[in-house]
Amino acid sequence: MSPTTAHNSTTRHLYGAHGHVTFLGAGPGDPGLLTLRAVEALSQADVLVADPQVHDVVRSHARAGVDTPLRVEDGARQDTKADGPSAVAPNGAADIAMAAARSGKRVVRAVTGDPGLDADAAREMLACAGEGIPFEVVPGIATGVGVPAYAGIPLRDAEGTDVRFIDARTADDRCWTEVGASDATVVVSTSLDSVVSVAGELVAGGRKPETPLTVTAAGTTTRQRTWSATLGTIGQVLKSAKVLPSPEGGQPVIAVVGERSGAAERHRLAWFESKPLFGWQVLVPRTKEQAESLSDQLRSYGAVPAEVPTIAVEPPRTPQQMERAVKGLVTGRYEWIAFTSVNAVKAVREKFEEYGLDARAFAGIKVAAVGEQTGKALIEFGVKPDLMPSGEQSAAGLLDDWPPYDPVFDPIDRVFLPRADIATETLVAGLIELGWEVDDVTAYRTVRASPPPAETREAIKGGGFDAVLFTSSSTVRNLVGIAGKPHNVTVIACIGPATAKTAEEHGLRVDVMSPEPSVHKLAEALADFGAERRAEAVAAGDVVKRPSEKRPARRRARSS
């Protein structure tokens, strides 16, 4: 029996038909920091009760139809807990979770950071214990540990520095005096508006004004920002950075104080904020499904991808050709079927469902897929591709691996090619050259998509995006047509010369060109461009800025 099976079996035996509560640590903010056990618990939950600031982090792992009764406005408060900010009334979340558990539901109560460092979570656990409601705890990465790690600040040196964690909201004079008189590294959960007063408390407690201090806001997210100073200079550093007081009391931050904290080496250890596209808002003119692997790649470079579809898919005007081809597939007319897009897989699958067919109809037929995403769509359909490009994921790459027709080994010489109405002839011509007969069938039509929301259009035209990736000439024409021309501060990246020419014809300056006609090589080229810009800024002693941060300030209207 596997460990997972054993765990699930134990869980069923322990709880039976009764409900229970899982107190789950969602970490400091990066969704990738959820543990495997956390993801498992979320997938089994009937009810999800989450702190608002981690709701989006955990919601994507919950099963469809999970009940999420708690909202931000339900008893919201804005003070700071021991392990991060809380926006949930201390009793409201507990009452909701316990009521659901009493009715036999599996409840996940998700909190920021780690439940063991959350005083409210501890009170909720005691409430469950008091009423005999079974519960378990899934630890998470504590904010006070995770944020410094993402900021490039080791909390201990080789000699094993003592580390103290403090919640500035609950710390009293005795606490400040104790840590002020020690040489421990101090990790303080506080707010941006309170950092200067925290520094003052530590100096009053005995710390030297020249003691190193780092302050990190929005830690572990692509909005993360870290300021380095000393206890005596932090006020001036924040003022120079134009960090203004907030009417809400300031966003939560983690401050690290101490001579032995590793803050002095942050310029060498800041692995997260030094990613080549850190914080860049990158526009990807594709649907979320089409852009999945590309968006994941951009995130690995620190970027924030935004998918904006520029085309919509519609059925062919004359469906008879597609219907004949699908019937021919079932009756043995074809040796191969080649899929060049996820949309082609979807079109064939829908036609199968219309006829009451399933993946078993592909028995005896060889299946080719142009790339990983298309192959993944086929596997979800229940079909494992027989052929995928070993190199470039494109029609040309597929042709490089496609076998020539051999009348001895191939009983049938025909290929079914379902594709878009505007697809190029590269694959058709290449297959014919290899000796195959091709039924080139229009499986779907591509039309210009509807315009994106007004906010997105304004960001495109106003310079809110740092870069845009154009993967074809049609994406250039369609994006400009539905949303307008990107601002001149936006970095324009094109997949090849033809796409670049179309961009230039639309008045765009092309900054980046992919060395190969591959979306992943295009993303790599953009990352290289970002790394070069970052290195130039660092070498010149300048503040590293994203392209969108270099927009000229809007002129103020003259008063009449």
C-alpha cells in the first residue's frame, strides 16, 4: 500500500461519515509554495474557508463546486496577525467552518503562512476540540521564514545566529528591550507605515543605529519589493523611494534586523527579484488554454503573463467535408490523422461526441501531434500520440520526423488533416512530397475575437504592459484591431521576420526577435533582453526599472 493510499484509508477510518476541519497553511503568497499535502486536502474539500489574502492561492486547487461561504466583506478587519495580515473576524471563520463540519462536510480552513504561528487559528482549533469536532493541521511555510528567503536574506550565519520572530502589533516595551539588548537576528511582522517606529523601538532598546535592516513588501509574489537600510536611515530610504503613508495603515511587511542576518550579501543572494523579467507584465495574445506552457515559462522568469485572445473559433461554414472525413476515419479510410492545434483536437472530439463515438474509434489509426499542448489535449481525450516532433514543435518539425509512404508497410496511403481555415500549406505540401495523399479538411474557422475589457485596452495603449509576444502576423493585426496599438514603451517581441514585418507595418518598433520559430525560444529571447537591460542598469548604478515604469508622467491640466 502506498503512503498516500494509507493516509486516505486512515482518514476515512478516523472520520467515517462525520465532518472534520483541516487547518491548512497557505504560505506567504506564492502559490507554488503550497505543499503536496495541502493540494491533496484542497482537492477533497467540500467547503473552503480561506483568509481573503490567500483565497486565490488555494481556490485553484479546490475541486469544482466547492462551497466558499466566506467573503472579504464578511467581518473584515485590517490588523496584523502573528504570521501575517488578517481580514477575517476571529469568530466568523470558526463559526462557518464548525457549522459545516457538524453537517458532515470536509472543511479546509486556509490561513496565511503557517497555522502554528497564527493565534486566531489556534483559538479555532481549541473551539473544534471543545465541541469534539475532528481536525488536522497541514503546516505551511511561515511568512517570517519564506519572505526573507525570497528576498535573499539568510537568517543565520555559519555560527548559528539566534533568530527571534516578533509581531509588532502585540510587542510591548519588555519585548523591545530584550531584543534590543541581544545580538539576535530579529524578524518583525509589521506594516510599511510602522517600520520607522519599529526601528526607533529597537534603537531605544539598545540596538545601534547602524544595524542593517531590510524591509520586504508583498514577499514571494511578483510585486515583491525590498529596501535595504539601517535602523537609523530607514526613514530617509523610504522617503527617497517615495513610499508614502497609507490611509489604511500600510501594507504588511517583513523587516529583518541584525548584523549577522546576511543582509549585507543580499546583492549577491537576491535570486527572486533579480530574475530577468521580474515583475514584468507580459501580454500573450492567446487563449489561456493555448498559452498554458508559454505562460508557465514566463512565470519562471519572474513575469506576470496576461492572456488576451485575439481570435475566436467557429464551426466551418460547410460541415459536410468534416462529417465525411470523420466517417472515413471510422471505416478505415486513413493510415494517419495529424493534429496541428488544440482547436483541431477539440473540433474532432466534438464531432465524435455528436456521433456517439469515443477514443476507441482511433483503434488501428496512427496519430500525430504538432507539439506538447496538442499532445496533452489528445491524452485528455484518451488518445496517446504515435508521433510528435523530436525537435521544433511546428509543422516543419513534425515533417522532419514523419516517415515517407512505403507501399510494403503502409496498407493505406491517406492522411486526415483537420485544421483551421487559414492554416499554411507547409504540412500538406511536405506530406505529399513524402508520398502521402492528404485530405486537407477545414475543421474550424478562426475569426477576430471580441475586444478585451476597457481596462485591458487602456493598459495596452497606455503602456501598462512591459512587453507583448507576437506569435504570428495575425496576432499583430488582430490585437491592434480589437485593442489598439501598444504604447511605445512596451517591448515588442516577434516570433520571426514575417511577424516582425507586420508589426513594423503597424508602426511598432520590434525589440526582440526569436532565433527560431518557436514560442518557447521567443520567451527565452525576451528573458535574455530583460537580463541585458537589468545588467546595464546595475552596471550604471541605476535603479532597475520595468519598461512600464519609464512612461512619461502625464501633464497636469492647467487650472482655468
